[in-house]
Amino acid sequence: ACPLCGGGQLASRTPLRDNPFAASLVASVRRLVQEVRRPAEGQGGGPLLPWCPEHDERLKLFCQDDQRAICLICAMSIAHQHHTIRPIKEAAELYREKLQGALDSRRKRLKELGNATDEDTETLQKLKKRTSSLRARIDAGFDGMQQFLSNEKLALITRLEEKEKAITQEVEENMKKLSDKSTSVNQEIIDIQQRQSVKEADLLLQNVTPIVEGSDGESGDVSSVPVHLTLEEFNGPLQYIVWKRMLMVLNPVPAAITLDSQTECRSLKLLGLDNQIKCQFGTFAFQRGQFACQPSTLDSEGFTSGRHFWEVELGNKATWCLGVASQSIPRKENCKWEPATGFWTIVGQVLSSQYKAMTTPPTPLTLTEGLKKVGIYLDYEQGQVSFYNAEDMPHLYTFTD
């Protein structure tokens, strides 16, 4: 029918022509219908949902796969056939919960970063205090030496300061990383809070996944530098170490030890007065104070204070264990030679060239050559047991309480 004259069906013989007036009129009517219909739909009191530009329907649904609002016709299309689709209000509530979870996570991460920074600060303070104490002891150890020994002193202090510098640099670099991460997390918190303040669901959900996920997957990297203040090698018998290099200048003598035959395992035998021992085989009766199962023996003298140093020649032993033991160690049964049972020892297996400190688990020792003589240093008050290659005194390992 003609929209201008209202006539009936056009005759098939009448040629058809474009009518711009009619097209404009139809478009105006359509717009008018939409404008009348949309306010009526919004009288429920809630915010009006936007319209689908393709189907002229309200965007009442949310596609989680495409992360965008869609209409009901879009949801039934092939493009969204296998997608996860929710009502948009339900999706908005779900992502509000996720945003809150992300905010809580970032706040927790920020707290962890702060704690790690505090631990690093405390580590630096301990490092400086320990370094200062060791530097003072090094000074005291060299006070009575000639000018020739000043070079040794300078070299030792330089090594200590280089180690302090290396540890300090590592800690400070980690503190800077923690600071940078704190700044990043703070910014993420601001972004999340800004997104939480958005009232419109479609704007709140726009690109929300990157904001929710952020850098939270990296939370495992929040830690302080696990610096162990292993500076005990500078707290060893300084004058004796120098004496090994300058035999004509200093003359300290390691303490003599006397093995106690009352504690030796019956499978061991003391030889003469030079404290040599060898294994022997057979069945022996156990006596009070002796080791019943392990081929072991103790020094006849115990220590309850002070600093002590002694040396042990290993001879041609294929396997050996040396160190310090507490008075209360078990002697009737086998046990592990580790600090938990009262032993602070190192073990050597010469044939396989394996050496280790008996920690839990054992700590392998890297040696450039086999050991012939081991020096053992005990600082009772400091709770320190140190081991050295007694040939030229390189540090092997240190136990501390």
C-alpha cells in the first residue's frame, strides 16, 4: 500500500520508484516507537540497560568467554553457542565478589612485602653489628704483630668488607625490588577500588579480568633475602692461621688432646701415647661410658667454656668422622651424627672423595684436594664449631647455635 495516498495494492503494471519522503517517515516512526517504549521499560526503578546495536534489544546477559554484555538474540546465535552466559546482574555480582577477593589479596600481598622489607632491614642491622664485632676482634688479634703482619691484617679485613658489601648489595637490591613491587600493588589496589566504584554493570565488567588477576600470581616471589650471616670464618683462631703462613714470626701450638680409653668403643684400640687408634674386630662386652655400637671415642678432657683448637691427622683412614659431641650423647645404640643428637661433625669418605658436614640433611663440602689433617675450633660461648684444612687453614665448615 502507498504510504502517501493510502491506496490499495499497486498494480503489477505500475513501475516502482524510490520515495525518500516515505523512507524518512518510516524511520521517524521507528525512532518514535523506540523512544516511547524505552522509558516505559525503565519504570521499574533500576538503571536502564544499554541496547544491543545489532538486534535493538536490551543487553540483559553477559558472555564470560567474550567478556561482554549481550542480548537474548545474541545468546541464541551460533557465535555464543558453547559460551558460558549469565544474567548481567548475576555476572556483575559475581565479579564484584571477585574484585573484593582481588582487593583482599593485594592488601595481603602488600603486607607480605612490608614484612619482607622489615626482615631485610633487620638483616642489614645484624650484618653490620656482626661485621663490626668481627672487625674489632681482627684488630685485637693483630695488635702485637710487626709491620709485616699488617699486610695479612689488611687482606683479612678486605675480604670481610667485600663479603659485607656483597651481602649488603644483594639485600639492598632485593629491598628495591620489594619497594617496586609495593608500588605496583598499591597501583593495582587503586585500580580495583576505582573499578569497584563503577555503578554501571557493563562498564564495571569491561576488561575486568586483567584487573582481577593483576600480578597476584607472583605472590610466591615475596620474600626477604635468605642471608645467613656465615661470617664465622673470620672468627677463627686468627693468630694460628697467620702462624701457618709465618712460622718464623708466631709460634702458637694447637692444644694437645688425649683420647679417653674409658669411652672408646671395644672395636677400637688406642696405640701408644700418640693417640693413634685402629679398628679391631670381634665381640666385646660393653662397659659403662663406652660406645657400644659405633667405633667412636672421646677426648679425656671436656670443655664448659672458652675457645679451643686442636688438630687431627687422618693418616690413611678410608672413612672418618671428626668433631665435637655433648656429654649426653647416646652411647649404647646407633644414632645419626648430627646436631639434633649432640654431634657437630664432618665426615670423609676418601675412596669416593666425598666430604660432608653432618647437618640435616648433610651439607656437601667442596675440596680442591683430599684432607690429611683437620683443625677443629670450638668457641663455647659463641656456640660455634669450625673446621679447617690444617695444612694451610682454609675454612671448611662452621656449625652455630
